[in-house]
Amino acid sequence: MELLKKYIVEKGKVLPGNVLKVDSFLNHQLDIGLYQEIGREFKKRFAKEPISKILTIEASGIGLACITAQYFGNVPVVFAKKFSANNLASEVYESKVFSYTKNEYYQIRVDKKYLSRKDNILIIDDFLANGNAVLGLLDIAKQAGANIAGVGIVIEKSFQTGREKILKENVRLESLARIRSLEGGQIVFTD
Amino acid sequence: MELLKKYIVEKGKVLPGNVLKVDSFLNHQLDIGLYQEIGREFKKRFAKEPISKILTIEASGIGLACITAQYFGNVPVVFAKKFSANNLASEVYESKVFSYTKNEYYQIRVDKKYLSRKDNILIIDDFLANGNAVLGLLDIAKQAGANIAGVGIVIEKSFQTGREKILKENVRLESLARIRSLEGGQIVFTD
């Protein structure tokens, strides 16, 4: 998606440790015009899928999922909530996720009422790096018996293991910008 | 807002301790058609204000703020992030918020780059109860020297202290549904 790449190159910042900071438009201050273009692009890529719900995870995924849902006929958005590990709950689907940023496990949860085997789910998130959050969402969707139409990611760090892990699950993955390298502070896309 | 009240009455659940659960449409599963009506209503109520940014707090406020921003000419959304108290940071506006739900303090933060004295801010959140989160956002907006056009709330628990605290700050408050009582599991609106 050319507009997105333009934003990343012009407004993104590469920090030490292969960190790409895009908080001026994607995940702290949110550019709603860009969000709409992202939503339209996801619709284009999943146009043939009769999506019934969009599943995402707090916090940055929520705005993207809400704007995107408008282009899928206002389907409901469900967002998984994060909890400290070992916090008990019933009537929820849950999965354990390892955070590399925080170097700890957390649990993500969705109330069983809001996902079922009748659903055809599109999973949306802002970033794909090691893929652990998305794997947790896939786990939850499977527990619900839902069909997974695919995963839509805004920015993929293709030099990390997330893509590989998702494809291993036989799930379709669409990333709107794929970054091959951030070495030396240089943003290099895969295509 | 009649449509919202209808949703609350038909889909909301009152739990012990004056808890109103609206997670089937407002803050876990999100009804995007309703979100659009909420956004239109906020625009109607703040139509005369030249809003430059919408400020909210993670997580439930984000989707509402993004959809609402579309009716204000796609102004940027900025969301405050929550951190455990005493976690240091620079270059941010921060405020301390007490959570009654968790019985602990946390800090909320906004990068200084994304709020300034040139801004005319609309603060949006899903719930107003004790008002502590909104007071934290007001504090941050003031630190930035921004003008505060007002606060837009979806559901106000009018029997708690939030409204009073916000009005004491001389800030305009618009709540789309005001609940006077949840006693005995009965939802009673103020008007």
C-alpha cells in the first residue's frame, strides 16, 4: 500500500534494536484519513470473504478494527482484553501470550458470548513482529470453532518470525507494508 | 440519545455493586452502527466548536474516538496510555489516576509532541463514574496549554461524583445517556 509506505518513510523513526516508531500516525496519535484508506485496502484484499466479525486486541488494534469494520458492512468488532497471567476467569476463551517488549507472559481473553462457530473472522492488528499476539487471537478463534478468513496487518517486520508462524497455521496473511530491514536506521520494504 | 438508551435497556445488564455491563455493544463487542450514531450525536452537540484533536484513553475510548473523529473532519485522535505508577518517563505529559475498580493508582501519559497550546480538544470516553480518568485527561490537556472544548461521554452514572468534579473544572460536559439509579437492577435515566 503506497500511501502507507509514504507515511512510514516520511513520519516513521527507526530506534536502536530494530524498533520502528510510528506513533505520530498509527498507534498513539491516529491519522483517521489514513485509517480509512487502511480499512478500504483490507476490504479490497478480503472482498470475497463474507466476514461476520473483526477480532483484534487492545489497545492499538481497536481503532483500526472499528474504522475497517465500516467497509465490511459495519460488522461487529470484538477486542481481546489483556490480563496479567494466572488471573482466573470463566466463560471466556483465553490464550497465553509472551511479550518480548515486556519480557513476560500475559493472558488474552474474549467472552464466549461474542465468538462462535457461526463466525467468519478477520483478525486485524497494527504490527506483526514475532506474531505472538496474533497466534493468541488465532487460538481463541479456534477455541470458538470460528472460521478464520485471514489476518490483516498494517506493518509487518518481515525479518522476524511472525509471518512464518502464521503461515504454518494455514491462515491467509495480508500485510499492507512489509519491512525487510531496519539496519543502520534505513527502512527497506520487501517489494 | 434515544437509540443509546434503547440499547442500554435492551442489552445492558445490571450486576451487584451498581455495575452496568454493556459489553455486548459498547466495550468488548463493539456495535459499529451504534458507534456511528454516537459520533454523529457528539458532532451535533459540539457543532460550533472548531475541534482540532480528540483526546481519549485506552482501551475502550479508542474506537469511539476514531469513529467520532470522522464527523469532525477526520481530526487526529490521541489516546493516553496507562502505565503502572512510578514508571519514569520524559517528554510526556502525565497524570496520576486512581482506579476504583482495581483499587490502585496508575499513570496516564501523552507524548508532548501530540498536544499543544494550539489545540482545541474534545475529550471522549465510554463511561463517567467517579471521573478520575477524565480528570487525568483534563490535567494533561492543561499541561499542554490546550483549550478544552468539552468532554463527551457515552454513559454517565449520575449518582456518582464524576459530573460534579468535571463541572467544578468549568468544563462543558455532554453525556449521551445519564443514569440516575441502578438500584434493584432497575435502570433509571435522569430524563
